[in-house]
Amino acid sequence: MNRLNHRSLARNSLVLLLLAASASHAAEPLPQNRPEALAGGQPSAAKTASVAISVPTIWEYGAPLIAPEPRDTDRSAAQKDPTVVFYRGRWHVFMTVKLPGKSAIEYCSFTSWEQADGSPRALLRVSDSSYFCAPQVFYFEPQRKWYLIYQVGVPGARKMWVAYSTTSNIADPDSWTQARPILDGGEADPRREGGLDYWIICDERRAYLFLTSLNGKMWRLWTRLEDFPQGFDHCELALEAKIFEASHTYRLKGQDKYLTIVEENGRRYYKAYWADRLDGPWTPLADTAEQPFAGWKNIRPAAGVEPWTDNVSHGELVRDGYDQTLTVDPDKLRFVFQGMWDKDKSGKAYGQFSWRIGMLTPVPRRGSDSPQP
């Protein structure tokens, strides 16, 4: 895929420079019970900060990159929830597949995105559950191993597992350990709501777990880096706004700031918020349907590509690395997402939606160019 350089983005994208709101910002409650000695400074209410990020006015997509693989057994109705890293010359993609009576995780790997759809697929055998999905992958440098974070439905549990598997070889889909719980939904589980779409990101001292709960709330837990993946013993509200699910949080390269993108319901689109630290308040960056981070208002097909989506759902930004800091380069944004036509949802349950995976790339805005309907 083409990459836009810094000069092109700075010239052609909408550059937003925002001042941090006070802790009383309407969309941002202060974290509860935060030990300031561990947070590395004064509370956000006592200081002002800024962030600069090039937010594209228009994204462009090509043809779908990964669709369900034709096969005789374990046929998938949808490819969704992609998580992506580039490591040793290859792209590694883990994604949810909707199999008959089951949601599972599938893996593929390739050297270029043009090869993605034809690359060999492998179903991960990490759980006996009929529901394990929504993966996130990263390399945890302190332990020198790969982690896969995902959700698992367990009969009798009050909440889904926040589950993990590990491997020393990301290229071997059979090498992942069996699912183990970070949080098991039992009486000692600190989550106020079970939530879903679990997401880990780390700074120098802590591992943070973020999750959404389908009711306008994003929750935050944390543990000491040396205790990960255990030690998540409290839960607090990180953001309350008109949001739905699939919050993904990243460190912005060269800024020491953080970006959260989060999905809204209905015809799906992504909003964006920023913070100057992972335990701080989140400030809106692009948070309406009219001015989204990525949605039907600011996407279009590339020249010669047949339009195939007006939904931008459960996506992940392409990272500038693969470790636990989840760093992205704000001047080289690319967004791997699941898409489909909204009209094709009519009369179907969510599990029957025919999602496919594509990629959004920022494009210049020239004259009267606008997204295609």
C-alpha cells in the first residue's frame, strides 16, 4: 500500500491542534482512586497540554483485502476484528471468524497486502469454548514473548474471560498456549461491567486494560508492568460519551501523547479522543458523525475500485512497531477495518453480517473532492 509522507499529510490533511480540557470536561470524568505518586506528576486538572495529529479529511479504500476463505469445513460467514503487526518482513493478521455455531480466531501471514486474501489460513486451537474472538496481538518485551488478548465466553461465568495466550513464535499458529484468564468473571473480578473488546497498552511502569460496555462507557484497569498479566485489581471509568465498542488506544510517536479510537453504533463509524497519559482524562478529537475519525462521511473507494462499504467497524491502526507500547506514527496513518454495506444488514442478526476486511489510507483533498455515497 502507498504511504503518504509527512509533507503530504501536513499539506493535505486537517491538522488539529487542541488544548487539553480541564478535568471537569463534560465528556471526561476524572479517574477514580488514582494514586498520583504512580501517575508521574500532577493531576490533569492542574496542567495544560496539547497534541498535534493529522486527521485525514478523506480516507480511501481499495477492494476487500481478506474475505472468508472458500473451504469445505469450518466455513466462515465473516472476517472481522483484525489485529495486525509487521514482523521480520511479514504481516501477521489475527481476526474473528464466524463459523457455524461458533466464533473463533483465524490467522494468516503474507509479505504484501496484495497476497492477503490468498494466504493460507489457520484456525487457532486455543480454547474449547464456542465463543473466543476479538483478538489483539503484541510482543511483550519484558518477558520476550508474544501475547494474544481476546474474549472467551465461559458457561456459568458472570462476565466473559479477559483471556490470553502466549508464544515465542508468532509465525506458528499451533504454538499458542491454551487460553488462560487475566480476569475470569468470578467474585474477585474487579470489573464493574463485563464489557468486551479488551485492549492492553503499556507505558514505562504499567500495563493498562481498556474495555467498552455498549452503553457509552469505556473502562480502565491497570497493573504493574512486572505483574502483568496478573494484578488488575480495580476498575474505573475512563470515558463516558456517545460511544459503543471496540476502543483501541495507541501511543503517538514523537509526542508522548495517546490516541483512542472507538466505534459508534448504527451505521458504524469511528470517533477519536486523546490524552497526555494513559490514566488521564480523554479529550474529544473527532467525535461526531459529521466530523468522524473515519466513517461514511469521509471515506471513498480508490479509483477503479467498486464501492463495497459505508461502515467503518472494529478496526486497528497499523503500528510503527509491534511491542506493548502500541505506537503509531501520526504522519503515516493506515487503518485496517471491517466493512460492509449498511443496507445489507437489513433483516439479519449481527452474527449474520457479511463483514470483510479492508484498509483505509489518507488521501489529499483536492478542490471539490468528496466521499462517494
